[in-house]
Amino acid sequence: MSDRVESTEDATLKRQRLRAVADALDGGVIQLDAADRIVAVTDDVLEITGYSRGRLLETSASALFADGEDVREWGDDSERPTAIETTDGRTVDCAVRLETLVEDGEDRGAVCIVRLPTDAAFDDGGSSRDRRLERQVDQLSAELDAVFERVSDAFYALDSDWRFTYVNDRAAELLGRTDDELFGSSIWEAFPELVDSHLEERFRTVMATKKPLSFERYSEALGIWAQMDVYPTEAGLSVYFRDVTEQVERERKLAASERRYRSLAEQFPNGIVALFDHDGEYTLAAGRGFDRLPVEPDDLEGTHYREVWEESVASTLGPVYQRALEGAERRTEFEQAGRTWLVRVAPITDDDGNVAAGLTMAQDITGQKERERTLRDANAQLEAATEAGAVGTWEWHVQEDRFVAGAAFAKTFGVDPEDAREGVSLERFVSSIHPADRDRVERSIEAALESCGEYEEEYRVRDADGELRWIVARGHVECDDDGTPLTFPGAVADITDRKRAERQLATHKRQLETLFELLPVGVVVADADGRLIEANETARELWGGDVFDAESVAEYDRYDGWWADTGEPIEPEEWTLARVLEGEEVTDPDVHEIETADGDRRIVMSHGMPVRNERGEISRGVVTQTDVTERREYQRKLEETIEKLETSNERLEQFAYAASHDLQEPLRMVSSYLRLIDQRYGDRLDEDGEEFLAYAVDGADRMREMIDGLLAYSRIETAGEPLEPVDLGDVLDDACSELRGRIKESGAEIDAEPLPRVEGDRQQLRQLFRNVLSNAFTYSREGTPEVRVSSERHGAQWRISVHDEGIGIDPEETERIFEVFHRLHTHEEYAGSGIGLALCRRIVERHGGEMWADSEPGKGSTFTFTLPAVDET
């Protein structure tokens, strides 16, 4: 509104001059500029002094007054006696009153009102002077009217008694009254519907506080939205207003579009959608996949991606984000929160084809990588800028080619304000217009001159700071009776913000349309009455064609569908979209079996959300549909397989337990009789007999050890304790206490970091550590065994590593060593049953983890296993 205010201040300056003339009913007027030079003088002063107007203009005021007095030092509203020198050397006594002129808070000069004694020699009774003053008043009034008419907004002025003192043509047009009908009448009498209205309250506030006020208001009488700018004046109020109905409607449509498509993005199933700018900051984030991530949408928006994700994920995303901002589409995968995510990244371009932002779409593909889908586009939140106010007025004196403009106008075109005030050629301004727009503007000017008509153009100019601005220029050509153009007044408004908003809106719309069409799920949109108004390509493919022509919910009976869990037919009002239009948010998905246009049966999972307008009323319904036919079949087969495996495992465990338990008794008998033979007949055996007996006893002992191990292996699931928070450091200490004999005997050194708390079975975890440590002692190289125990957090699990400096393992054997009874060495080389590591892996698997070995011959081995972390929250 800066230029509208400038126009108002110009008018204020005119009023100051006019008031000065009114006060000078018996004298003359001299106008001074800021440097005290005479820039205007009335005929009365010329008659008093005998000077010509050309002789006085640009002359210092002190040269006119006797003794070179500086009248500017007297101050405002003070009248002092002095004398004026004439061309013939005489002095004429007079009284001079000074009134300073101020514009934009800056000293613009002064008006000197000269009063003469009533018996002055040239006085003719006052009649001629009165006529001259009336002409001056009329001249200045016309000049003031011209200023007001150049203001492009509707304008009217009120005095302190609320009477209309001025109404320009645009205001009269919008108010539906002529200026003659309104002039002098009270606004409350002319428009009684405004009494006790919000508008009256605001007008009285401005009048009382002397502070300007701007606001938007809907006028029932005019049927428009108006932008009101109310300014206090010395006499009352100045009111500017303009019709902004189209702008308000555009903003409402944008807000509705934003709500609609943000709802769509928030319903994006099984993943997340985000936009990021050239600085790497997220500008939008939504999607139902956030319930599987340790972050929320609000954590992303306004934050750099490296501040959101851990280093491994950020390092993966960085290169693909950069390529997207360079104009290329990319995709990658990463692990987060124990799940695998497929990420597709694409550039978003503006109207000129330049990359404006990047779009990232992440989809949870854990267990379903074969169903990878392409995702593009996302919702960006943009608001349309409001039109700016006028930046200045101009008047082109066509025959003289003298283009006069105010300071603000001149700065907009990069022209010196002082030159513009005096007047320059039209070419000085036209040369600042963008080359791509210049020819069009010149043709429009020529057309207005030829027709003596209206002129309006939008174009770009380079201002004094070198910045490119968009403006709209409006004016009209004034011609004489012969059609010769004389003057061409007008005004310009800065619409840069509006143009930027329009381009952003177009980009925003294109982004949303792209997202709508490329989402890997079907999307169907209906209006409040149930009429289907949009469906994307995925929805059409899902239903076997463009079948979305229902005009109301009642017509939904044309679509054949059944509830997937019961097989019952779906009634029209039971469809997801029908319930959404009743206000239900369907976040727990409906699962239907539908019959497509080509007769196929498909299983569909549907989510839905209502879209509400600014009054909270439902204006749209949005439903997303995902084809889960293959997933449901896969799930059914998987459940059958799991059931069979569980049954088989249960039988195997029962068999292993029974077999190992039943073998105990005969094995004990064999061992007992072998020892009895050794006790009674050992001295009668020769050397071979003693050796054979020793082999038999050793074999029986190893058989018992193997049976005990097999029994323990079969009871891991059935004999275990419930999992609970356990301190692994304490568990390791217990295991070392049980092995203290071997530790002391071998001199083993165990270096353990502080270990975390995990969810586990304390007894089984102690057995796990005991077996792994015992294995390290057994297969150590010559010298003192050295063992290191460490831990590292990975998402919801802890990774525990036990490293030894032993003989190592062939990498090809690192998986086979976890098989039951599998040994890499003979019993004579290294003792053992071959079941210890198999038992360890079984314990870890019962805890929901994994166990593996990394080794090379001669370089030691590292046994690593994962255990569930304790949720400390």
C-alpha cells in the first residue's frame, strides 16, 4: 500500500496549499522550495512588486523582502510585519504568515501568505483580488481532484461529522451512488445498514486514535469482498477500498486444494512422502509409514536431512538427493528401525523447467521387495500473495513528450526522482521495461493514443536496485475535440508477489496432479453428494476401466463387492467412501472382495478421510485402495506353512526328548558294568584288554555327554524361563565363576566392555556365554588364551561379540559348525560333543536374534549374536 499512501500524502500537500490560499483572502501567495527559492507566485505579488513572474522564479526569498529577512526562521502560524521591495526601489509594508509544507516527513518548502493594509494603492475594494483568489482556489481544487482521480482504488473522504466531502468515480461506481448524491450527506444516513456495524466500529476507532487501519470486509449490499485502507486526516477520514473478491476466492480454492491433497498424502499407505529444498531441508512430510519409524512428520519439516537420520542413512540419502536437485531421478534402499525401505527421489520443476525442489518417497518393503513401485511427487504448501498497493502515479504530456512522475514511481523504473518530478521523455521509462515485454507495451501505448481510450498492461521492469519487478499499469488518454492526445495520466501497482504466488500455485498444482496420478495405490475422490469426480490411473487399472461415473451414494449399488472376512455383500452406504462422506475417518482399513469390469475378483484394502472446508463442513471424500490379492494369498500359504512347521518341530522335539531320555537308562547300565569289569577283573586283563576297556568307558562317557547335550537342545523352547530384563554383565560374571577352574588352569585373560541390559532368560544366557568361552579356551593356540567381549546397539537390538586369538576356522566351515554333532577335529585332537555351538544358536534364536562366526585359520575367531534391547522408556 506504499504508493496509495504516497498519493494520499500528495493530496495532503495540495490541501495544505489550498488552505493557505483560503487564508490569504486579502493578499498574495509565494511558494518556496526546501532551499528557500521561489517556485510559485500569485498575480497579487507581481502587481505589488512590479516584477515579472520569470524574474522572481528561482530567486531566493530573502532578496524580495526588505533587509534580506529570512522568513523561514519565523516558524509556522506566526504572522509578522515586514516590507517588500519593489522594482522601482520603494518598500511596501505588509504582514507575512508562513506555513511549512511537509511530504513523507520531509521538508518540501513553505507557503508565504502576504497581507497588505486595506488602503494599499493598488486596492480596488477587494473585488478583483477576490476574483483572482477564487480562480486560484478553483485551480488548486481542480489539481487536487485530478490527483484523487488518478488513484486506481475507490476513494472517498469524510469530515469529522461523517459527511462525504469527496467521492471519486471508482467509489461512486462501487457504492452505486453519484458523487452529487453523496456529497455533504452523512455516511450513516446514506447507508443506514452500516450503523452499529463492524465497519462503523473501525471507522470510529481510526477517527479517535488517529491511527490508520487496513482490513478485508465482505459487503452484503455490494456482494463483494473489499480491501479497506482507512487513514485519519486533519478534517476527518480518507477511505480507500478495492474489490478483492477474485483474490479471496482464489485463496479459498488454494486452501481447499491444500487440505484435500495433504489428506491424500497423509493417507499414503505403507510409507512416507516428503519434499526437500536446495538446502537439504524438508518442507513437507506425511504418510502412514511414520508409525514404523523413530521420528514424526514434525521432526522432519524445517530440518536438514542429516539432522534427522543417523549417519549411515544420511550418507545413503545425500548422493541421491543431490542428483535429484540436478534433475535426475534416483532410487536406493536403506535399513532403519529394523526395517528395509525403498526410497525413490525425483526433481520437481517450475514453469521454466528449472528444478525447484526434490521429492522423496519411502516405502516399507520388508518381506515384499518383489512389489517395488515407482513413487513421484509430493504436496507442497504454498499460499498466494495478495496484490500490492499502488507504487506511484504519472502524467505524460504527450505533445511535449514530458513524462512527470513521483519519487516512488521513478525508483520503480530506475529513474532519478528529481528528473522525474521535472519531467523526462517517455523513452527514459520505457527503456527500463524488460526487453521481452517492451514491444508489447509500446504497441499498447500506441493503441491507447490512437483510440483516446483506456490502457492496461502487466510487464517487468528493472528498478533502481537492479531487481526485476512485475507491475501493472493502468491509465487513459485525454484528447481534445479533434482527437489529438494531450495528456496520458495513470498509476502503476507492484504485483511481483502476486506473480510469484501464481507461478508457485501453478507448480504446486502440477506437483499435486503428478502425485495423484503416480501414487502406487488407487485414489478415488467424491464431492459432498457422493458424486465421483476423480480417480487416478491406478484406481482405473484396479477396477478394470473408468467405471467411476456414479452421481450419488445411492448409485454405489452398481459396484459388486463383498466383505472379505464374511463374504457378505456390501450395501451402498457401507462402502468406505460413503462412510467417509458421513464424517468417518477410516484408518483401520476395510478389506473387500470386488468384481472388476472385466469379471475378475480382487481383494482390496481401503482407507479414507473426509476433507472439510473452512466452516468445518465436509466438501470432499478421499479413499485410497490397495490391491492385496497376491498378499492375502501369500499370507494364507505362509500361515499354512508355519502351522505345518510348528507341528513338525513340536513332534521332532518330542521325539528328541523321548529318544534321549530313553537312552539314558541302558547307557547308565553299560557304563556301570564296564566300571564293574574294571574293578573286578582289571588286574587279569593284558595290555590290549585294558586299552579296549578304556575305549569302551570313554565311548560310553562321550555317548552320555552327547545324549545330555541333545536333551538340553530339545528342551530350549519348552524348559526355558520367560524373557525379562537381564544385566548381561552380571550374566557374564556368573559364567566366568562356573569356568574359574579352567580359567585358572589355562591362565586365560578376559577383557569385557560394560555390557547392556537385554530381554532374556538368565539361565540360558549364562549357558550361552559358558559355551562360547569354553570353546575359546579349547581352541586357543599355545600360550595364554585371550578373549574380548564387546557390544554395539543396532536399532532395537544389541549386537554382542566374543573374539578369541585361537586357531581360527576355515571361512567355508563357519556355518556348518552350528550344526548338531558337526566337528572339525577328532576327539583325540580336541575334546567335545559337537553340540555346544548348535545349542548356542538355538538359545539366541529363542530370543529372536541371530548368531554367526567370522574367522580365518590362524587369526582367531569372532562369535557374534544379537539380543533384544530393553525399552528403558
